[in-house]
Amino acid sequence: MRYFDDKPELVAAILAKYPPQGRRSSLMPLLREVQTALHYVPAEQIEEIAEIVGVTATEVRAVMSFYSTYSTVPQGKYHLQVCATLSCALAGSDELWDDLCETLGISPGEVTPDGLFSVQKVECLGSCGTAPLVQVGELGYHERLSRQDLHALLDALRRGEYPGPHSPLPVFVHSGQQEDAAGARHGAELKPLGENL
């Protein structure tokens, strides 16, 4: 059975968000669904999504190659992305990367034997003023990370705990409330960023 065969309502809901002539716009939400569920997008699902959207598998792969969000190889439960652009590199991201790979005993494209961690160097995550930066999957950014902070984060994740972002920076939003760097209002439940505005 293919991934979406038993999810016709989900496919219909995603496709309904776009006009019939813009069906290929549903490519990203379909990819996101598979990536979130399986922690990668296998070749079979690339073909399936291409068929649903009405494009070629090559076009689906082209979209995937543009975004570090999507992977064609399995990822760990916690996919750690280390920003490698100049600001982060000058602040020590290369040393952080080396320590991370050595500590976990893996390289990009590999998953720790317990299935918890995978790693990736990525281009700018857009937080140059708080370098070095590590993103933990969709959970959030960990900014101004030292090696000690990194090890504390790994230990917490191994225990199944997510400590929240390391150094939240207050930002004022429309209603006068404060929002931290991970998108959560202080004193409020963590919600997707769009719901906070």
C-alpha cells in the first residue's frame, strides 16, 4: 500500500486549498506530510506525490533539493541542523559541528543506532546575531550554543525531554505581548508561529 492510499480525505483537503490549475502548489504540503510521518521521503512516495500532483518525479526531487527540510534518507527522531554560514562559522559552528558528529558518532546521512539523532549542515537559518545556531527538527532554534550547552541539549533529548530554546530573545508583537525566538508567547502555550500573530 502506498502512503496516501488510505488517506483520501487528507489528500482531498490538501488539494482543495489550491485551484485545479494550481494543483502542483499542493506539492509542498504533501511532501511535508510524508517527511513528518516517516522522517524522510522515500522514492516510492516521491513517485506517488508526482502522480497525485500531475508532475514528474524529477520535478518533485527538484523541489526537495531546494529545501533542507526534506530528505531522501531516513532521519533520526531529532534531526539536528547546524548553521554553517559565515556568521555562525565565525562564532564557532564548525567546532560545534565537529563535536556534535564526534559525540554522536555519525556523519550526514546517518542515524544513531538508537534512532534518535541525525545531523546536517545547512545554510543560513536567519539568526546571524545569535550564532552559533542549531535547529532541532521543527522544535526550534538553540542559539549562542556552547559545547556544554550542546551536550546538555543532547542529554535532555536522550531523556525524551525538550528544554525549549536555549536563549530566547524578546520580540514585541502586535498585541504588546512578548514572543520568544521559537515563536511562543511568554506565558502562553507553544503554537505554530502563524497562530501567535
